[in-house]
Amino acid sequence: MQLNHITAKIKLASALLVLSSFAAKSAGITSKPKDTIFNSQSVLKIMERVGDWQLQSWKADGFKHKKTDWTNAALYTGLFDLSKVSNDEKYDQALISIGDDVNWNTGRNRLMADDYCIGQTYSLLYMKYKQPKMIRPFRHLADSIVSLPFNEPLEWKNGIQNREWAWCDALFMGPTALAYLSTATSDLKYLNKAASLWWKTTDYLYDTNEKLYSRDGSFLNKKEKNGAKVFWSRGNGWVLAGLERVLENMPASYPDREKFIGQFKEMASKVASLQQPDGSWHASLLDPESYPIKETSGTGFYCYALLWGINHGILNKAQYLPVIKKAWMALVTSVQPDGMLGYIQPIGASPDKVTERSNEVYGTGAFLLAGSQLYQYLKKHHD
């Protein structure tokens, strides 16, 4: 009798446990609270808030920069990725309208990388919508670019930036435009030129000890207040994001692919080691104390590139995901209530100060690129 009594009590306790679990689930309660930051829907929601703010800003105040300007071109890449993950055509339609407005042309300075950065978005839209007009003018320009020798030294003088990739930012602007056109046209000559000129700039500006790029030749011997070399956060963010976007368009059998991957891993490791306790990268990579506030354009590009590396099996998830989570927190906490992303360093060539209301379109683009990669990661891993 005593054994039967004990057995009955065990069965009753088990039943109560099942019922309480069922009741909790019915009430929407789970034993592990759902992550409100690192789930795909919350990522998409804040991306749309930031993207919609940008579209409304254009509608209310017009374009701050020329539609073909590098600043906007960097933003367009993020808007295109937002359209891809949201399946909302309004972002693509905004980009197509811009393309139509400028007759699918690049900027006026035909050989300056800044002025044809927009070409990567034209190629992306062409691959999606198959309208030849979208790449016709840029392809004509690119044909002239690949025919040139580019044999000048890269010293920062005599307007060299108008003819060569003589500053590190150019590695997001020029090679990416050529690389995406290569994919769009199935013509490797554009990628070949991008690769050869990438290594020319790298040979001049990449510090093989620090694993970082000087902004241009005038910075090779400059020092910060603490005596460290000047390595600008966004400048190296341009490079790492550009490196990833070139790899995105590089066939698996491409001769230089392993060399590009090697540099990507090398820079990723260095960058991750320089992340600050607040999750961001400050304007100066080796002297963050001189610029003690987070900076979101460099942080956005780093977060984007590191996520791409994980998503493509190039970077180790266990090593880099904690870095990415801290970086994304630094980014989302910089979004103002109206959807504007703050703490973006203004246009410049070196580390500078920021505030919570500092905004520029390229920082918004970096945020959307990072969000798109995070969204893809979370969907693949079931949040």
C-alpha cells in the first residue's frame, strides 16, 4: 500500500509538471526568454526603421550630396541589401529611380574611384532586373579603365587620387565596382584589373606589422598622441568591407583567391583585437583614448565584414561571434528614436570626434550591410 501511494504521488507530480508546462506555453511563457536583439525579426525591424528614415529624409530635405557621390553610393549598397532581406520593393525602386535620374552614369571625374563606386549598385540591380541600360554607361567606362596601365607611383601629390587608387578608402570604391561588373557580365577582365590594382595599393599602404592600412602616403609616418601610428577606423573599415565584396565576386578557382582570403583573415584578427569595451571601434584604432566615444561607420563596416566571414565559412564562429554581438549592440544603441543612426564620423581623412547626432549616409549604409548579414546568419541558425 505504501509503495502504491508513493507511485501515485509521483504520477500526480509528473502530471502537474506537464500541465504547468502546457499552461506556460499557452500563455506565451518559455523557460528561456526570447532574445529581443539577436533574432531575425528584430534585426529586420530596426533595419527597416533606419532605411525608412533615410528615404523620408531624402523626401523631406532632398539629397545632401550628389546622387552619384561616393557617400550615397556606399548607402545604396546597404539599401540594396535591405531590399533583399525585407522583400520590400520600395528600396529597390528608390535605387532604380536614382539610376534613371542620372541616366545610369557615374560621377564627373571618370577615373577617380569615388566617382564610380556607384557602379557596384548598378551591377547588382542589373543582375536582378536584367535591364541593359543599368550597366551600359559604367561598362563603357570600365572598358577604358581596364585598358590603362596605372603605372604612376602612389605618393600623395599631384592629384594622384584622380588617376590611381592611392588612398585606402578607394579599396571600397573602385575594386568592388569592377568586381560586381565582372560577375554581372561574366567577364573576368574587370576582376583581373581590380585584383592587380588592389595589390598595388596594398604594397604601398598596408603595414605588414600592424596588419592595417595607412589612409594615404601622407600618413605613413604620422603618429597619434600616444606615439602609435595613425590608423583610421573608417579607413580600414572601407578596406575590410571592400575586401569582402571583392571576394564575394571571386570564383573559387581564381588564382589570387587564397591570397585575398589570407589578407581577410589577417585583418579580421587584428581588427577584432582592437574592439573597445563598449563594443565599437573608436575613430583611431591604436589611440582610442584620444577619441573616447564610439564611432559607428567603422564599426558598421567591421561588423558587416566579420559576419560575412562567418556566413561564408572563412572565419571561426566561436572566435568572432562574441565580437559581432558586442558590435551590433553598439550599433543598435546608436539608432535614435526617429530611426537616424548617430555617432557617425563626418567626411574626413583621419580620426575625428563624433556625437550622438552625427550622421552621414555612408554610416547608414554600413549599418544596413551589417544588419543584412546578421539577418542571414540568424535565419540560417534558426535564431
